[in-house]
Amino acid sequence: MLIDADLHIHSRYSKAVSKLMTIPMLAENAKFKGLHIVGTGDILNPQWEEELLKYTQRVEDGTYERKGIRFLLTAEVEDAKRVHHVLIFPSIDAVREMRERLKRYSSDIESEGRPHLSLTGAEIADLANELDVLIGPAHAFTPWTALYKEYDSLKECYGSAKIHFLELGLSADSQMADKIKAHHRLTYLSNSDAHSPHPHRLGREFNRFEIQEATFEEVKKAILKRSGRKAILNAGLNPRLGKYHLTACTRCYTKYKLEDAQRLGWRCERCGGIIKKGVHDRILELADTNERPKDRPPYLHLAPLAEIISMVIGKGVETKSVKAIWERLLREFGSEINVLVDAPIEAIAKIIGEDIAKAIWAFRNEKLIVIPGGGGKYGEIKLPEEIKKAKLEDLESIEVESKEVYYKPKQASILSFLKR
């Protein structure tokens, strides 16, 4: 069977997370999205563990269920160098054992959803392996709290400790990550890291596994590529929509080519803000191959349905008008994933009109205009005028060209370099 899973989210016990991130709300919105499995996130927090056990039924070790949605026990932790790691636990006993073992290394493990640990990545991985917990780097390329902001390789972070997967994050896809050969042996996970249960956040990235049942043991086999179980699809944002895809100013979001950012000393010429190196440029710095592993599943670029509707009708993603159209499509086609990926365009047009149907077609065929993100600001999607004006039957013939997005700095003088 094919199972869609989002394994990295956060609860209301993490900082800067919606108070609506509760187990009942997650189960309800996961069903709307079309997910079968959701990671609990934050399970090392004892209050969140208590809520999980209150609102779900245990299926087997490591697997819980509420109203048809399965939950696996997951958490994100921050190490001594502020690098983040994702953990997937085989049982509540393993969660409790790890929490107890980590207390001496953390002052906030019982109060924060994403605890800070005074341990290295290698030490955390060693403990995870001892307790049969799956571990891998969280959002591996983002420039603030990820492995590649601090290290140039997996080995530098984890030493000889075994890791089981690599989470791509919103600003990278599998094609980008495969430019680093050390990744080729690992399964990639594409998860939302959602801080809100709304369907334009929850499940905005997900993994499709070919497994026999929606349980921890089956997902573990898929991640480790055992017994014929496997990941067959990664789905998520076009990486250009990620907040840190391109090198850009963190204050005014002006985008720079890497050589210009370096020449300017990482200070924005327009506003004086700090320029942050983007995921695109960071991966090119580390790239050591153009080959790709033969067993790498395809990566499907997604845009949340609410954002596509919002783009067409010119209203915010959480407005009543967008929600009404979104709900109508879900009533007809069952889930957001079905609308985005599987439903016939002609059927969508019949239900909701050609304008939104054409936008979904453009998204599926990667013919939306994408204004890349950078510096902490998400990218944007726009529907090309040619597609707006075209008839449904004429869409196949339309070509869309990308446009230059970089700011071109003034030529710096020798004197300006000496002043830096």
C-alpha cells in the first residue's frame, strides 16, 4: 500500500508555534490534506506525551491512532552548536529512556518542545543508536540551525556514528542534495516542519512510502530500504519558494549572486542589513558529483492549494473566500493531495471554473512564475498572463521563461574595500 507521511512538525509546546497544534486538530487537518501518518513532533516534552496518550489509541509500539490518522513518535533536538536533528522513536519506553538520559545535558527538556542539548551531533547519534532510535539531520541546508551551516560534511558532524536519513528542508529538493555524493546512500525525507495545523503548512512537504501498513516498523523498513519497503516519492515546495533558497539580505530581502555578496562583505548595499548565504549557493560550494543514485525516487514540486487559490482570486490564504473554494474542492475530490496531484483538470474546471483549474495545471507542469525566496522570506508564485488568457485545451503549447531576480550592485571601489 502507498502511505503519505509528514514526519516532522511541532506542538504548541515549542516556541513560535500556533496554540492550535493539538492532537485533535492535527488529526482533523491531516485528513483534509490527505496524509495517513503524521509525526508527533516534540514527543520528548512530557506534557505533549500526556496529550498524545490522552487523545489517541495505541496500535502497536511506536504507532498511535486518532480517527484514522496514525501518529509516529518524533522529536527535533538542538545540539551544542545549535544544529538540529530529527529523531523517530520505536516506542514510548524509548522516548522516556532518552528523556531521562538527556536531563543532565538539557535545562529545558521538560518545558520546551525542541530542547537544547549540551551534546555534539555525534554524541546524540550514539545515544539514538543505542536506543534503536532513527536519527538524521533536520532541514540539512538551511543557514541558521542546520548541519551545513556549521559543517562541510556529514562526517564532521556525526563522526563514525550511524545516521539513517537526511531531511531536505523547504529550500532544497533531492536533485540539489544529490550533488553531494555522501548523501547517495541515505533516504531523503521531505517534511513540513509545520508550526500551524492549517493545510497550507501541515503536509506542505510529505513522503510517499510503499509499505504494508501505516506503522513505525514498516516506515522504519522503508527508510532503511529493507524487505522491499521503500520511499517512492518525495513531495514538497519548489525549493525556489523556500525562505533561504537564494543568497539575500535578511532585512530587505534583496537577492545577491554569491560573488557580489562576498565582494560586499556580506552587508547589503541597499539597507546595510546582513546578507545570508542561500541553500542554492551553499550546495554548489559542497557539490562533488553530477551523478544520482539509481534508486532515488522522484521529487514532486508542490504548492499548497490555498496559495494557488489565493494567487488566482487575489485574497489571503486564510480568508473566507479562499477557504470556501478550498472546502468545495475537498468535498468533491476527497483531499488536498488528490486535487493537487491526481484529479483531472477538466473535472476541477467543471466544479470551480477554468481560472483555478488552469492555475493547478500550471503548477503540475511547473509553468507558474516563481519568484525565489531568500534571506528569511518565502518565495512567491504568479500565474503567467499567457495562461490566464489561454483556453484549457491550448495550455500544452505555452512556454514560460524565468527572469533574472538578482540585484546588481554598483562596482565597489578599492577605497570602499579598504574601509571594510
